[in-house]
Amino acid sequence: MLVKDNMKLKIFIKKDCPKCPAAKQFGEEVKDKVKVIYFSIDEVNGVAEARYYDILGVPSLVLTKREKEIKTWRNEVPTLENFTKYI
């Protein structure tokens, strides 16, 4: 499947988060389906983007289409099956 240009997966992570490596791995698994963008909440731009989506914990993932929020997984990494239902 080709990357869908109008869809993005925004992955929110933090350096000392024990579950964030799984979120990064998930991003690698789906990067051929959607554009994946990582945001570290250890950095100012990551905090700003997290606030926009009301992200309070990590890992969290936000799927957008044409910059509109389609689905958000807060404090969890979805299964591939669950994720593909939305793309």
C-alpha cells in the first residue's frame, strides 16, 4: 500500500517513557501506509502539538486526514488491525 498523502500519524513520545519504544516500532510498521511524524514532549514544539490535541500522557498517537483528527489513542499503542480500520 502506498503512503496516503493526506493522512498523518502523529506519535507523541518522551525520552524516559518505558512504553514509547513500542510506539516508535509501530510508527516504523505503518510508515508505508501513512506519513509518520514524531513529537517529543521533552521539546517545546512537541509540548505545543500535544496541547493542541489534549495529549496528557505518552505514548499517544493521533491519526489525521487533511489536518482533521480521525482517531486518537491516548497512553496506548493500537494494534495494527485496530489502526487499519481508520485508514
